[in-house]
Amino acid sequence: MHIESTIRSLRVMLRANTIIASIHGLYSISRILRVPNPPAGLLLSQAVVQAARETLPLSADKVYLSWQIIHADGEGQEALVVGVPREVLDSEVRALRAVGISPHILELKAMALARVVNQKQALVLNIEPASFDIVVVVNGMPEIMRTAPWQPEELTVEDKAEHLAVTLELTVGFYNSHYPDTPLKSATPLFLTGQMSGDLALLPKLQTRLGYPVEPLSPPLECPA
């Protein structure tokens, strides 16, 4: 009875079209861009797109561009800009619609993780069998989102831990080199997520190698609208 009730509830939820789905970040790109106030006759949206085209290696016919203003002052705005390959997003939508799902929201997995950790400053390492995500959260925003493919089945446990640790350290080093006045501290909490985050052989070696305090994931009880 419990299983049947759960299935009925799931069907109701699917029919309600309230599904929020995530897509992997492979081949996607994100930046926080400074956008000056647009001149007369130019819309803010046009100014953001223009700044993105000038800064990011984007091709309009191959990439969907999304953006959100995260800060504004008298001289301009800061916009979080994300470019997602059309093929990746279109494939996800086709797969969902094939099983009768019309997603209410589609977002990068790394952005969803940044929101779920619910921290002003944090590191997120999401470990999956075919790829892993690294997210640097600063002031509650995903300052850096990186997704990389890998083949962990070809590596020893020690090599897996070393590969993940080195990539995380390089990502943190990249951030610190661009923000030397506010570098990430060694006490920055690290959240391990993903299918492989529960690997009992990998986890202790990874914790020892990284040195950041690992904290359990405690997402907020309410999801944003």
C-alpha cells in the first residue's frame, strides 16, 4: 500500500509540471561579468548579451545563453552569465518529454548544488561515475563552476583521491590568484556529494589529502520559487 501510494503521488506531481531538473555542466561555461550601465537606446539585456559575446567563447547558433543580475550600483551591474550547449539542453528536454515530463525549471547541476549547500562560502565536490563537479561558493554565489569527465574505474583508490584533490587545488588556486585580497581559507567547509561520495574506500583518503573540513549536506527545507 505504501508503494502504491507513493507511485500515485509521483504521478500527480508529474502531471502538475512542477519538475525541477538539472543538467551536467560538461562543455558549459559560466562567468560573473561586470556590465556598465547601457547607453540610451540599448536595453540591459542587450548590454549583458553583448558583454557575454565579447568575453566568452560562445557561438549563438550552438549555445543557449542565460543570465541574472546579482549586484547593481550607480555605475553598472554584475551578472552571472551561463552558456549551455544547445545539444546538451535539447537532448535533456527531449528525454524528459519522451516520458511525459515537462520540466518547470532546468539548471546546471553545479548551480543547484551551490544553492543546496546554503553557505556564504564553501567548496562543493560532486563525484559521479562519469564526471565530477567542483563549485566555489563565495558570498552565496557560485563564483566558479567546473565539470570534468573522468574514468574512475581505470584508477586505483589512491589515484582517484589524488586526481580529485589536485583538480580541486588547481581550481582554488585559480580563484585565489584572481582574488588575492580575499582568498579561500583552509577552514572553508567542503561538501562531498554525488553517487561516489559514499565510497567507503575513497572518502577517508580524499579527506586526508584535501585537508578542508568536510561537513554534511543540510539543504534548506524550502526551495526557492
